[in-house]
Amino acid sequence: MKSHNFLLIGLLALVSIAALVFSRLPRGGPYRLWILLGSILTLELGGIYGIAQHDNKLCRDLGFMCPFCGKPLYEARALIVNTLCPKCGRDVQPRP
């Protein structure tokens, strides 16, 4: 989870720096704002996709996978203390 948070902080810093750099460029016509927003959105979406792929790879390496659907049990918005798979919703807690 620490690497996930560090990657998100890095992405936030990168997007902020890109927004500052693009906002300081000389006026380039009526489409400048659309180019600025499109560039930042592309950078942000690419970063989020990369972080999600990193999280999935880390789950596969650690074996933190759902035994029913085979997808990673870690999801940034889900509670890890929960015993339900965030993808398929089945209970993954082993029964004694």
C-alpha cells in the first residue's frame, strides 16, 4: 500500500508541474485551453492506469488473489479487513 500511495503522490506532483508549465506557455490561439486540458487529462489517466497495473502485479506476486474469480483482492477504494472479494463479492475467508 505504501508504494501505491507514493505513486499517487508522484502522479499528483507530475500533473501539478505539467499544469504549471502549460499555463506559462505563450498564448497559442483559441485551442490552447483544450490542448492544455487534453494533455493533463491524458497524463492523469495514463498515470492512474499505470498505478492500477502496478497494484495488480503486486497482488499477483504476493498471491493476494480471489480463489473464485482469480482477480486481485486489493482495491484502493475497498477495505482490506473485509472478507468479500471487491470484484465478485464472494466470501474469501476460509472456513474451519
